[in-house]
Amino acid sequence: MLKVRGLCSGYGRIRVLEEVDLDVEDGEIVTLIGANGAGKTTLLMTLCGKPQASAGSIAFRGQELRGLATYQIIRRGIAHSPEGRRIFPRLTVLENLQMGAVVCGPDHFQADLDMVLDLFPRLRERLKQRAGTLSGGEQQMLAIGRALMGRPQLLLLDEPSLGLAPMIVRQIFDIIRTINRERAMTVLLVEQNAFHALKLAHRGYVMVNGAVTMQGGGEELLARPEVRAAYLEGGH
Ligand SMILES: Nc1ncnc2c1ncn2[C@@H]1O[C@H](COP(=O)(O)OP(=O)(O)OP(=O)(O)O)[C@@H](O)[C@H]1O
Ligand SMILES: [Mg+2]
């Protein structure tokens, strides 16, 4: 579905991504792990056209995305739940979900809303609440729900577990698994929480200083001593 080759990107003269190769197949959950500042967020943002890649290619379903504007990329079926959630705090939960649906028009709105609210029943109880007053976990659910409202073929998730209590983290990861299995959603998941992410993912990539240094099956990476030493505290 997604084939990234030789991707270079950065901010002005600061180069962050160094010739990244990465694939995501239809129906997979692929995770990208790495230390703070490795370039994970920059990769997801470059896939969405901001910043623009300075070299390489991004093929999505065989079509080149490099050079397209963000709105064009989103229309082709990629949704991004950004780091830090970036929900609209002064809008209600329902209005945030409506914003997510803008890319695909009103036809399926009610069905998609029901689907998202079935996945996240806590949002159903809070439809009229201002999003900025939701708890951190609820805001994360809203960010994922908003991304799903655009009917994406590929869901990009940037650190959905950030700042959440372990029980909520498990809930969020369970929901990602459900969306993948029951809705056949393809997911590219960026995570600091390497243990949970590699357990969940079919495959993973490790990024160091803007370059991919290791890749393999989720369980396979989890078993590697160098991954355990660098990314799993106390072997966990
Ligand atoms: N808007 C920006 N302008 C200049 N440099 C930036 C900008 N955003 C990020 N960077 C730099 O790019 C590098 C990679 O940052 P990025 O946010 O992609 O890392 P990350 O792997 O997502 O880290 P984290 O796990 O902390 O979220 C860092 O050195 C960062 O300072
Ligand atoms: Mg980041």
C-alpha cells in the first residue's frame, strides 16, 4: 500500500530523514520506534506533505505523493492522528468528528459516526462537551475517531499512548487492534512505548538519527537484545 524509498526530509537547512525506506502492506500494522528526536514525527508529517520531502519517493497505492499538498494526500486516503492530538479544544466532540468527515462529504456521516462511537462509547456520552475539557485518554480517542471519520485506507498514528495511564494505554492499543482486524484498517504506528507497539504490530522499524537501522517482525524485534537494551526499560 505504501512504499517509501530514499526519503530525505527536514526543516529548512536542517536535514532530519536520511534516505528512509519503509513499506506498509495492505492490512498490516507497522510500527516505527526510536528515541526522542529520531525523526519519527518528521516521517509521518513528510508523508502528509509538510514538510515536503527533499529527495526520494512516496508511493501510495502505486501513485506518487511527493509534491502533493496535504489536502490532496488526505483525499487519497491517508489520515493522520498527530502527536499531541491536536484536537480543536473549543469545539465539541461532535464538531471535532464532523471536521474529520469533511474530506469525504456528508453521505456516510451517520454510519461513520455510529462506527466511531461504537469503538469509543465514552465519546458518545460526551458528544456535546467541549473537546478541551476531555481527559487525556478521551482526547486521544477523539483524535483517532476524528481520523477514522475521513474513511482512510491508511491510518497514521503518532504516539497515541503519550502521557496516558497504563490501563488507558491498553484500551487504546486494544482499539487499534480491533480497527485493524475488524475494519481491515492498515496502520502505521509511531510509538515510544516499544513493548506494546512491537507486541501489537506485524512488523516494525527502528529509527536512529533519521535513518532506519533495523527492521523485522514485531515479536522478532522484541526478542533482539539490542532492541531490548535500547528501547525496553528493565527488559520490558
Ligand atoms: N519544525 C521544526 N523545525 C526545526 N527542527 C525540527 C522541527 N520539528 C522537529 N525538528 C527537529 O527534527 C528532529 C526530529 O524530530 P521529530 O519530532 O521528528 O522526532 P521524534 O522521533 O518524533 O521524537 P519524539 O519521540 O520526541 O516525538 C529533532 O532534532 C527536532 O529538533
Ligand atoms: Mg514525535
